[in-house]
Amino acid sequence: MIDTSDVGPSHQEGKGQVLDFFSVHTGERVTFRAFLTDFQDQFQSEWNSEDVYGRMDPIQTFKGTKRTISVAWDCVAGSKEQAKENMGKCAALFKMLYPTYEGTTMKASPMMKLKFANLITDTKVSSSSDTTAEQAGLTGTIDGFAYSPDLEQGFFEEGASVFPQTITLECTFIVMHTHDLGHSTTGGSRFPDQFPYIRDRASADAAASNTATGGTTGDDTAGVGTAERREAEAARGLDT
């Protein structure tokens, strides 16, 4: 007999292989099993380019580096009830794109957190399989969701209503960095340990615990982002 205890959706969810969306302004959470069909993580440096008379090359002034994550996935149903549940998840997800109001005044923008395993995660936070997007997700904005029922897979029917068996979803997530990045003039690094992807879970958990307590790891990357590190760099005249 084939042992299927380590395969299937339950195993996938148990290992944290889900796309986890968290709305910062409402506190709502929506998760999808990670049946990914596309994943791109783009790091793009932006420069101001100015042409000067008599100079062959333009003057290039650095502006910043932007990280953009594009992800697409299938939302699959094995029954009509699951198809209804998936449509409900999609509805909750799309509502996260709208702001919060007090009367007619907008009070909060639709900021989100997103987490997927060790590829979309805040590397300075312990990121075991049971941590959620609220705890360890990247913070950012989403420019919209594309919702596409797979017509070839068909629909479940209930009276005049139809529910897609498979829905293809995609979005682009613009990351807002919440920690120090870059290099130090002293030869050290301002990056969180294992940025941008966690390769060693035990080391990541130890580094997260160490950062939370304001400790050091014995090298120049220790305590990046802590008050002690900022004060030390300010004393050396570095730009923090």
C-alpha cells in the first residue's frame, strides 16, 4: 500500500505551503493552497539620468531599489461546496483592496502583508510553518487581482448559479521594506540575515530571537535595526 500521509492538501497546509494574505487595516486573513502557476521576484534599481552638454555619458543619480513580486495560482475545488468556499475567499480577498472610512473620510489605506513559505517572508522574523502573514509576512501594496475561471474545467451548477471548478488568480505585490538594507562603509552588512530568502530555518529562528532581544551575533551584521546599532553607526558618522 502506498503511504499518502505526506502528500495532498492537508500536508501542504501543514508545511506552510500556502499563500497567506493579511489586511493590515481590517485584520482579516485569507489563505489559499499554493498551487502556483507563476512566480517572479524582481529587484529593480532606479536611477535619475541627466544628459549634460559636452559629456558623452549621462550623470546617473541613484534613487532606490524596488522589489516587486508577481504571483499566479490556481484555486481548485473538488466539490460544489468547495467551489462556493473558494468564491467566498476570492470575495474577501478583493474587498481587501478597498480602504477604511470614518463617515465619508478615508482613515486607512489598503495595506497588506503576504507570506509564502520561505520565498515571501520577513527574514528577520522567525518563520516556521505555523507563522502567519500577520506575524512574518512582507508588508506592501497590491495593484489588483486578476480573476479568471478556467472554462475548460467547467462549473458546478445550482439553479441559475454557477461556481467555477478552477479559478486562476494573479497579482503583483510591491514590497515596502520595513528593515535596514544595504552595505556599511566598515565592510559589514545592513541586511537581515538570509535576506531575501530563508535557506537555513534554524539559523533564521536564532537570528530572529536574537534581534528580538537586542542581542548580537558576534559580527558586524549583529543587531541591525536595533537602537544600539543605530547609535553606533551614528557615532561613526554613517547614514542610517
